[in-house]
Amino acid sequence: MLSKWLFTRIDNSALIVFRILFGVLLTIEAFGAIFTGWVKRVFIEPAFTFNFIGFEFLQPLPGNGMLWYYAVMGLFGIFVMLGFKYRFSIFMYTIMWAAVYLMQKSSYNNHYYLLMLLCFLMILLPAHRYASVDAWKNPGLKKLSMPRWVWVLLVVQMFIVYTYAAVAKIYPDWFDATLPGILMDARKDYWLVGDFLQQPWVHHTIAWFGFFFDLLIIPLLLWKRTRIFAFLAAVFFHLFNSFIFHIGIFPYLALAFTIFFFSTENINRYFLWKKPHYSAAEVEVPKNRNLIVGFMAIWLLVQAVLPVRHWFFKDDVLWTEEGHRLSWRMMLRSKSGQIRYKVVDKSKPQDTIYIKTEDYLSAKQQRALGSKPDMIWQFAQRLEKEYELEGKEVEVYVDSRVSVNRRRYKPFIDPKVDLAAEEWKHFEHHVWILPFVDDKE
């Protein structure tokens, strides 16, 4: 029964249009990063980047190499849009995007992670079977349908993203509008809407609307009776986020995704005028059926389990950051940190060197360093290696204080622990992160 349902052929118009829109957004993401100066600020100006731990072998290209790197990515984005050598083009964009994602954390964004996941899935999907250069050059590729599992995989993936985003909001600072108020306070100078965004009722509206939107948007899009209202809510929600938070292509990627919920007859009518509609609903179970079902099960299981790993760490993820990444915890806290590194020469303990982080890091890196324990640890390791090259054995201590959602600053890192001697543990709590005591003021 499951095989029959998953491998029933359905019209592929939604996937074809999504590929075109996806390619446009990939292109904008790549070239936009160049022309806004993002590539320069993140990869060229800093002396080094904070990689995801374990991926230190990925390093920015020297000089202006990263500008060319992103330009090539943009070219592959155009190829994806056109469906030109589609598999190769989306594969190359995926590899290149994954590399730059893992190469730096100073500009970490959940949306970058989502883009990496969707790029990988799009490698596997038959998104070039219509309205593509590939199908034009090789008519044998052309198809009007796709197996239903393609639709299921994408919809469940996005359902997981939105659901965990809603679950993550279930904490006091969100529902009492503390955090929305902080986010809006940073936008008080916005033209026309700045004063409006400071109203308490606006903060509470953002809190509750944001929660229910994330929780219900996929179910409401699935139900025909509420679909158009859900779509209009999505347009408002994502355009509001784009205007207020300036979060790149994600709002438009999310809106492009809604095409999977509308009738393929309407998609053909508005986007693919010449495409015949497929309605035969044939069942074609391929020989690799078990491989496809097995992949879907494992992929979706990992996607469902990975975001909850922080529940198994000691203390609050809002404080420790352990398990925060890859968990769809979007715009949930405002953190700032004060940090000072102390380097002690083991052969001359009386000689203490206090490090000025501004001598090593860009302003963006300094802001991220203050409250991210993995980056704090990485910088300690870098200092140890720097002094090791000078023939010195050193210990590295950190005096750090962090404020969460504008609470008073509290000690964050144990100042008695030599971070240079500590090992990083991906799936364990680090005892040198001091416990969080909530005394909200």
C-alpha cells in the first residue's frame, strides 16, 4: 500500500517551477554576497575564519579568490534555473555552498543550513524533465509526471523546519514578548515604521503570530479550505521578515516552496502555459524502491532527531549554545559578551599576556566570539598554536561574561580552566561553561 502511494505518478509542474525559482534564488544568493560586500567582510578581510570544528581543512581562497568562487557559484545557479546540465550544476553548487557554510561560523544562519539541505535533495530529484535545456536537447528526458515520494520528501522536510521553529519558541522570553521587543528596538530608526514597531501590542502580536504561523502553516496549506488564507499569511509573514530583518533569500525561498500546495492545473495555467496536465496516476514501482524508501526514512529520521539533541545536554541551550546549530532555533535570543584572554607561559608563570582580540579578529568575529563557547575554545587553541611556533608552551585562560536577552552580565567561562588543554566534544556538555542562573531583572 505504501509503495503504491509513494510511487503513484503525479503531475510534476510544481517541481519544475520550483527548480526555476530555486535557480533564480541561488543566483541571487551568490552574486548578492559579492555585490553587498558580504564575501569581502566574511572571507577576505578577516585574518582567518572560524570553521565548523573538524572542517579546518576548508580555508578561503587567497586574495580575491572567494569573489571568483562566488561568481562561479552564481553561474551554476543560472544553469540550475535553465536546467542546463542540471545534475552537474546543482551538484557543484551544493558542494561549493556546503564548503563555504562549513568554512565560517561568524555569519551563521539557519537559512544557510536549510539551503544546503535543499540543494542536496534537489540533486536527487527529477527537476529537469521539463522546461529545461537538458530536455530540449534530449527529448527522451522530457516527462510530465514524477513519483509522489518527491512531493512527500520536500513537504515533510519543510514541515520539520517549521514545527521545530515553533517548538523552540515555547519559552517565557518569547511569549511575554521580551525577545520580540528587543528585536524591534534594534529597528526603531527604520523609516516610517520605526515608532510603530516599538508598541508593546506589536511585540505581543509578533510573538503569538510567529508561533502559530510556524506551527500551523504547513497543515493549513495542505487543507484546501484554508490554503489561500494560509498563503496570504505566508506572503505577509515572509515579506515582513524580509523588510524588518534583512535575511536574504530565505523569505522568498519559503514563498517559492508554497507552490507545492497548489493544484497543478493552476500552476500550468499561470506558469507553464504549453505544458499538458498529467492525470493518469499510473503506479510505477522502480527496482530501487527499497533504496528510495530507505533513504527517505533515514533522512527524515535524522532531520527529526538532530534538532532535539540539545535536550540531552546539561543546562539551557540559550546559555550554553550546545546543540543550537542545525536545530531551527531562529531569532530566539539576543546575546552579547565581554571577553578577555590571558596567556600564561608555562616556563615563566609570572609573565602574563592579555590578548587584544581586536588585533586578531574583525568586528563581526568579535561580536560572535563573545557568546559562542565553541568559538571561544577555537580562539584559545589558535593562540596556543601561535605561541607554540615561537617555541613557547602556554596556558590560555578566559574571563568571559555574557548577557542573554538584556539580563545582567554573568560569568560564562570558568576562568580557572586552561582552554588550550581542553578537548572539544561534539555530543557532550563542557563543564568549563559555567551554569546559568536565571534572575531576570
